[in-house]
Amino acid sequence: MVRVAVIGLVGRSMFFEVPRFHAGGETIHATGFYEEWGGKGFNQAVAAARQGACLSFLGKVGCEADSRAVSAFCEKEGIRPVVYYSEPSYLPTACAAILTDGTGETRVTVARGAELDVADVDFGFKDEIAAADFLLLNNEVPDEVNLRASEIAVENGVKIVFNPAPARNIPKAIRDAVALFTPNEFEEQTLGDVPGEVVTTLGARGCRIRSTGEIIPAPSVKAVDSTGAGDTFNAVLAVRLAEGASLHDACVAANEAAAQSTTVKYVLPSLPFRAK
């Protein structure tokens, strides 16, 4: 069984179903509401565990009760959780509001809340990174956290997949350590030239491998909610690469899983289990 370590945000995700997105100053009444645990790294960890990987996850919340709740959920999913909480509890647990319109398109607003620091990586997660085949990182945690995690990965020969979302400038030391970047088309504009490979997600069109220019199409499906599709793509890509698949074949599998995830509402229910 391959080992994957994931570092990322974890918090509450609140889903609002709306007939359409707001115009300026407009109030719209939601037609549906749903709440679950979420966050880019958290979603990727769950998705990778459901693909059969041995998974470790590092995150931080605002209070002990939330830490216990997130850890319990992770354990049910077969994930080894390291979930810290702010002490004293002066920062809330992160929260995201996700609006989904009648076409399945989404708009997301995130309040970051409690955040990891370098000590959290060294104290509770260093050995998990060192033992992994792949490390999954993203921009929902501070740069210094990703930098320290990258250093540990490089020291131990662990390959890094970096999902540069949300888009921001990435320090050179991190850019140089990453084997594979996975931006969407908007994020690719801020990524620029990097030493590692780049696979750009193209939504319903699939993905593009930068080094070859190859576009790998995604299956055609009736999408109802695209939230979490990118996290599914990253998780499946990392697991397949850790298992020794070629980049092309890993992209095909990731496209298929991401497309499947868009046919189910919300995130956690949509993250697919691997067919046996």
C-alpha cells in the first residue's frame, strides 16, 4: 500500500444552493443548505484514502471539541490524523461558504481561522512526511509551513505534488522542491516557469500536461456540483503516481474520478471510492 501525507486547511463547509449568483447589492434566498467538514487538504486526504492509500493528515482547528470531531471523522475514513487546536482559543475554526447555482457552477468564500505553524510540522508530522511516498501540499496553509514540509520531504526522497490554490506567489525554495504542480487555468497564470512538471486542470475539458502539450479529455457527465472535483483530481493523481503509473495514465484516472465527483452534491459524499 502506498503512503501519502497531506497538509492543509480543515474547517466547516457550508453549502448554499441558489437559483443564480448575486448581482451587486442583491439578496438571494437559498433553496437548500448543507454543512460538513472540509478544506482543500482535508478533502484531498479523504479522497486519497478512498483510493486505497495509507493516509496521514495534518491540520489545525480553533478548539479541542473540533479537533476531536475532525480526528474521529478521519479515523473512520482510515486516515491517521494529527489535528491541533489553537490554545488559547483566540482564532475560530476555518469556515467556507460555497454557493452552487442551477448549472452546478460554484463560488467559494473562505475565512482562514486557526492556522498551522512550523512547530506543528516538526512536532507532530515530521515522521509522517519522511515515511510517505508522496506529499500533497496547497496554498491554504502559510508558506513557512509548506517550506518546512518541503525540506523534510526532500531530505527523505519524498516527491511533492503542489496544488497552488488559491493563487499566490510561491517562494523559490518551495518551487524548486516540487515534482509536480497542479494549477487550474487561472492559477497557472501566476505560477510561471517552474523546474517541475505542470498538469493544468481544465474543468470539464480535462487536463493538460505542460511538458508535452497533451490535453487529456475528461469523460462527459451531467454535473450537479463541481465543488471538490479539483481535490479529487489531485488525490487520485498522487495515489496513481505513487503506485507507479505513468503521468498520462494517472491523469486519465484523475480525470475520471473528478468527473464522477461532479455528479454528486456536496464534497464528502462525492469523493469516490476506488472500484474493487
